[in-house]
Amino acid sequence: MNSFEDLETWQKCRQLRKDISILVKQFPVEEKYRLTDQLIGCSRSVTANIAEGHGRFHYQDNLKFCRNARGSLNEILDHLICACDESLISNDQLTELRNKYNECHRLLNGYITFLTNKGPKSSTNTTNTTNTTNTTNTTSETLNTDFYFFNNNYHLLLLGLLCT
């Protein structure tokens, strides 16, 4: 997968964003700087966060941005419910957009699960309850903890490990 544009999650969220962009053009002028801007902003935020996360080097960065996208996606639903409550959209429109939201939410949660499972695995030994991690995926937190276990004679060794 070369681009975020190849992600089905991004594609479906993009379609939802386009649908919202068309929808808010029907809103009254007095909603321009209220609900209209809120809906446009959070719908753009969903796809932008998915794209930015995909461009990050580490899966944990990608996860962070996907979780932000999920928050913005939930914000969309809340604003759509508000629009329905204020009679700016019909119940049928809300139902149609809620179905699209549900599909986006399902796909985004699946992508988040995939990224979560992609990360380094820890296994717990039942006899001494210590975590073992794959050294190729060692986090900076683990390196910082390990640093304190080395005495002064091994600082250069540790520095060499950090630079590789």
C-alpha cells in the first residue's frame, strides 16, 4: 500500500466528507459560522488525520492519528443529530448519513485494530512475570529503563546501541 488513498477507510470517510459538504450548502446563512463550519471542520479532520497518520514512520504515531480521526468521526454524528434536532435535516437524511458514519466507524476501528496488532508483542512469563520484547522494536521507554541497569563501563556500549 503506497498511499493513504488506497485505504478503504480513507475512501469511505472521503465520501462522507463530500456528502456533508453538499448537505451543509442547504443550511441557512445564519448557520454558516456555527454548525456548517463545525461539520465541515470535523469531516475534513477525519480524512486529514488518517492521511497524516499513514505518513508517519511508526505504527504508534499512525494509531494516535487514527484515534483522533475516530474522535472527529464521532463529532460528525453529534453535529448531524444536532442538525436533525434543529430541523436542518430530516430524519431520513440523518438515517442515511448515520449508516455512512457506521460504515466509516467500523472500517476505522478495523484499521486501528490492525495497527494495534502490528506493533511489538510482549509476552509475560508466568514464573517471574517479566515482559520480554523483541529487540528490533524496542521503544525509547524500554531503552531509558535499560540504561539504568548498565554501569559506567557499559555506557559506550549503550550509546552504540542507540546510534544503530
